[in-house]
Amino acid sequence: IPGPAGRCRDAAGAADNAMEGGAQQSSLWEPPEQDGAPGERDGGEGLPEVKRSQPLFIHGSSRQPPQEESRASSLPSIPNPFPELCSPSNSPILSSPALGQGPPREGTSHVVKVFGEDGACRSLEASAATTARQLCETLVRRTRALHDHSWALVELHQHLALERCLEDHESVVEVQSSWAPGADSRFVFRKNFAKYELFKSNASLFPEVMVSSCLEANKSMAHSELIQNFLNSGSCPEVQGFLQLREAGRKVWKRFHFSLRRSGLYYSTKGTSKDPRHLQYFADLTESNIYYVTQGKKLYGTPTEFGFCIKPHKVRSGVKGLKLLCSEDEQSRSCWMAAFRLFKYGMQLYRNYQQAQARLSQPPWIGPTPLRSVSDNALVAMDFSGCTGRVIENPNEVLTAALEEAQAWRKKTTHRYSLPTACHSSPLSAAIHRTQPWFHGRISREDTQQLIGRQGLVDGVFLVRESQRNPKGFVLSLCHLQRIKHYLILPSEEEGRLYFTMDDGQTRFADLIQLVEFHQINRGILPCKLRHYCTCVAL
């Protein structure tokens, strides 16, 4: 076939023959002349049409000839001397943190680092199905802490000043895999007394002014009854109120009226109007996590200290994409946070609370063995007057035994007060409170408020510390109505007897332990009883 196209077809056919017929046919093939040589085609009349090369698609799976397959199958398999370079899960190169952490895989173990409030760290091995509650129970056993449902695992993003308490059913490995590579994020093991407070004091947590629309729709029901019905059904009441919203990309805050409905979170562009034309959809709470903002004024310029943040799952790092909000007081912020949790988790949150209560009612030999406290209401009346002891079951007899024991205790106390002065001023009696978990030594007032705030602004949360102004005095810091109050404890000596008082000597206590145990049973001059003590465990 004359012409360059014919020569191209001849060359292709010769190449096919060379591959199929072997070396004998390939020796008969001559390479074609170059297309660019002028004067050698068609009598040298002009330049021929240039045929440009076309891209060739290469298939990923090539089929070997049958002879090659049989030869390859007959050869012995050669072991791989570097298996770690071919396995992405074990390779230090392919699984580098710079490439991201990816979703957790079932059946594999992961290393989870947990920090204490003192900065100490402990590494634990967990599977992809390990929940936050299971990890907390493991840490409680290892630290020999008092077992209750107030221990929590907190997700902390220090570079963003955001933190939230993980729910009991959340997967720890899944949360850790959502962190950005190299971000300053960690888990913190600490107390959180406000975790299930919405199921205990729900009426005070949801003020009437913030659920007024629900009360108008159910006028025949009381406020507390209405909220309890919502909680029992695992649904969230419609919450509304004013919040400060930060504009995207700017440190400008504007005040809007927000409404949390069944379809999501909205804000009104015209006052408190609920007209659909004025309602603007704000965030999808089912695909987001809600965080407390710990340093709002410093990092984001919040108008108040009661900021919180809606962080979508797709936002891995950086401030871009965060929806920053700020309430006017702590009660308003607590109401919004509780409503967001109910909206997202629903009945699962109530099941977590029921399971936590059931674990507390288990006998010690079924659940983990905790260290019992002297103040626990787990003591029974016993009668040791006979040869063997017996449990007193008659309530009247129990009361009589308690009065006799109290009278005997008073006699012992009077005898102790009648001892010489040197015994009262012994180092042991003066420092016995240092062994108690509620005593925090020389801690400042600011650190005290931060510690109580982190462990939950619940009525009755307290700690005892040394006074910074009075070198011989102590301070009882107590939370009541989401505010922290401080009460000065002064030592005094009268007729050689050392005692402690908070009311100028009207009520006297032999030591700080007696003072704390008295106010755990009686309110005294305090606005409420001492219920939960702040404690920090060493990991």
C-alpha cells in the first residue's frame, strides 16, 4: 500500500508477527522510514500528512499466556523480606501521622492516651468498640478511685479552647480518629457531676421563660411535669432565647433570638418573630458536636464568659467553620447545652443514665470493687452485746442504738477535750485533713473556681483549701445555684482546746474532718449540704 499510512500498517503487522512467530520472522522485518524525511515518499512530491500518536490505554490486569502461567505456578514462592513496607497498617511510612488517621478498623487494637488534671499521661490499649464508659471504669480500677457515675472522659482541644464530655456510649477510638493530625487534642479523665443533672433537677435546668412555647401548648400541665414527660420520652422541649452570634471571619458579635425545634436550630432575622419568612436555619446538630468555650474572651472576644461552640464533623482543625455562640449567664448556657444533648442523642442519653444508676446498685462482688467511704450511707446497725453479732432490723431499735452510740461518742469527745493541751496541738491532729480527697492544699481562688467549674456547677460541689490571706485559716469553697461561694474557716483555742469554726465560735468542730462530715448531713450556715467533693486522681 503506497503512502505513509501503508508503511505504518506494515510496521504494525510486522511487529505483531515478531511477537507471535519468534526471532525468525522478526529478522525479516525492517524498520520503516521516518515520516519526517522529505523527498523519499511518492517521488518526493511535497510533505506528506503527519499522523500524530494517540494515547494508549493500559489495562490494570494483564493476562499472561498459558505457558507463562504454568511456569510461574511451578516456581517456589519467595518470602517477602520487608513485610512492614508492604502493609499500610504496619508501615511507618504509609501510616505516618502526616497522612491522616482514617476511620478505625474492627478487630484491631489502638493506643489511646489519657491525661489527668495534673498533666500526667497513661496509655491504654482499646479496640474500635471500646466506649467512654468502659475506658472510665478501667481507669477507676487502676487508680483505685471511688466508683460512681460521675467519672467522665473529656475531649479537649487546647488550641481552640474547646472541651466536651463524651457520652457513655461513644466510641473513644472513633472520636480520636476524627482529630486533625498534629493537633493539640487529648482526652482528660476527671469528674463531671453535671453529666446527668438534667434527669435529677430538670425543672431548674429548663427555666419557664426558655420553654414558654411548650407551656402555652400544654397549659394543663405544670412546668416540672411537662419537662419530666419530655425526658421520659427521650425528646427535647422547644427551647428559645437570645444568644450572641459571632459573624463568620470577624470578631463582631450580634444578638439574635434562637429557637431549637424538632427540625433543627433556627434564629430570627427580625426580633423574636417566629414567621417562617424570618427564620433562618443555623446548624445541623445531628452532624455536629457541642463544646464549651473555656477561654472565649481571650481567643474569640466573647461578650461574656459563657460561650459555647457548634463544631460540625467535617471541621477537623482551625477556627474556620466553627459556629460560636455566647449566652448571658451560666443558667442559660446550661439549658442550651442540655437541650442540644437531648436533641442529638434522645432516648440513648436516658438509657445511659439508667445504666449508670443500675451499676451503682450492683453488689460489690458483681461490679468492680470500689474503695468505700466512711460517709457512704451503706452502714447497718449491729448488736454485739451477745456472743455473736446480729443485724438490727427493727427501726425503733435502730434509733435507740443510734442514740446510745451518739451518747457514747459524746463521752469520748469530752474525755478527749479534757486531755492536756499538748495532745491537741500534736502534728497528727493538726494535719489529719491533708489525707482527705476534698483537701487541695494551697490552691488559689481562681484555680478553685476553674476546678469546680470543670467538674460541674452543681449544688453541693465543694473543696477545702488553705487560705491565702490568713496563714492559719482555711476556706470552704461551695457551689450553689451555679455560683461558687467561699467561707472562711478559722482555728481558735479556748481553755487549751483547739477547734475550728465558720460562725465566730457558735458552732465548733474538733478538726476539719468533723466540720465536713457535719455539713454533709446538716446544712448549718451554708445554703445547701455538701454533696460532692472535687478530687483529682493521679494516673
